[in-house]
Amino acid sequence: MEYESVRIFAATWGLVALVVMFAVAVAYALWPRNRAKFRDAARIPLKED
């Protein structure tokens, strides 16, 4: 394998991997079951001890 072929492979499949990871992260954040957990986490700075 030459450098150019490795670079092209990494660029294309790296982009695909990052898009898939982003889609999974967005789906996890917007999943209805996780809403209460994220709402509680968002209010942590406003809670008084």
C-alpha cells in the first residue's frame, strides 16, 4: 500500500465513521427515555446545596 491509497481510505471511511458516531450521539441525546436524565443534569448548576 502506498501513502496515497491509505490517505484516501482513511479520509473516506473516517468521514463515514464520524458521521455514524454523530448520528448515534444525536439519537441518544434525543431519545425520549433519556429526557428526564438530561433535564436533571441541566439543572445541577442551579441547585442550592
